[in-house]
Amino acid sequence: MTIQDARATGGKSYFPPAARTQAESPSQPFRYVRPCAWSGPILLVTFIIFWAVLGRNLPPLSAALDAQGIADHFLQNTNQVRIAMVVMMVVAVLYYTWGLAITKVMETVEHSNGENNMMSTMQLWGAGFTTLIILFPCALWLSAAFRPEALPPFMLQYIYDLGWLIFDLSFTLTTLQMVALGICFLGDRRASPLLPNWVSWFSIWVGAMFFVVVLIAFAKSGPFSRSGLFNYWFEFSIFFAWFALISVYLLRALNRLESEAENDA
């Protein structure tokens, strides 16, 4: 500010209030990211309590079970299934907000490398589609529990099967997220990457292992059925391990990025 400017403004700053606020406020490139990052662990705990335990999907009903057995499940556990599926439909969106937090961290890697945002965008789309994978089957199982006494057993069996076929065989959408995440962080050129390389490789490996799930379309019993040793206990175990692992390292990465932003301010 020149002497003439100071005289003209009575010694006050010539910046308008909005400009002064913008100039004086610290940079907050990761504002709102942390709550989104925490939505993942919240969803994970809710998933285990409501979808798995209360929803009686630990494990699911065998595909070899007859129609009356499926009907009895909905008739005997009507309110439990209703509560569990309603809660899951409400909280399913947390998977998307969690994926959005991952995208913001991935973008810092892409920007520092001078690359485009293909991988972070792909990861976000994968997270968005996975949200629908959670939502739609829960809606089907809720519809079966809404008035099970009015539906014939074969119809309840059909709805239950349809929900599981959608839930399991839409795995490529989640694989898209996992592979994009792994590729992006493997390209992190920091001396100490935001995610360790083994976590990135684990993400890619889990996404690739999902391809075995296609066998549930041909197996009503055994290890490759929807409730079998491999396609349920193994596949879901590695998915939940991946979910928890990425959540932990996402929060650690945010700690580093926020500290770096404060030091650069």
C-alpha cells in the first residue's frame, strides 16, 4: 500500500473484506476429508453387527436349501431381517464417502507425480458402484421380509437367490476400486510412500481373488457355493481385512498430509 493509498483509505487496508479473509485464512486442502475417512470404519462395524449377525448372513443360507427352508427363514426372523436391512440401506452411502476420502488422498499422489487423475477417478466410481452393490440386495431381502406370509416359498427363494447373485457377482465393480487404489499408491514417489507397497499389492491381490466368486453360479454346495469355505469364509475374510487395513492407513496418510500442509502454510 502506498502513502497515497493510505491517505485515500484513511490508513485502512484497501482489500475488500472477502479478499482479506481469503488472504488471512490458512489453507485447508483436507477439510472434511477426515470425517469421510472415518465413515469407513463406522460402516465396517455396522456391517458386521447388522448385515452379518442380525441379518443372519453369517453365513448365508445354503443354496442347496429348499424353498420352504428359505421361506421359514423369513417367517421366523421377519423383524430381525427388516431392522438389519433397513439399517444397511441407510448407512450404505458411507462406503461412497469413504471412497471419496481415499480419492482425495490419491489425488495428492497423482498431482505430485504430475499425472492425470484416472486412477483416483476410477477408484471413486468403484466405490460408488460398490455402494449400490450393498444397497440393492438389502432392498431385495427387505422386500422378502416385508410380507413373507403373503408370498409362496418359491418366490421367497427366488428373491433371496437374486439378492445373493447380485451381491456376489457384481464383484468386478469393487475390484475396479481395489486395483486402481493399488496402482496409484505403487506409483507414489515419496521416500516413504503414503501407503506401504505391500498394502497396495494386497489391494490388487484381493481384487483379483474375487474372480473365483463366479463359481457360485454353478455350485449349490461345497467350498465354492455362496456359503462355502472359499467363496464365503475366505473371500469375505480378505475383504473385511482389506477394508480395515485401508481405513487404518488412510487415516495415517491424512495425518501426514495435514502436517505437511501446515508446515507449508
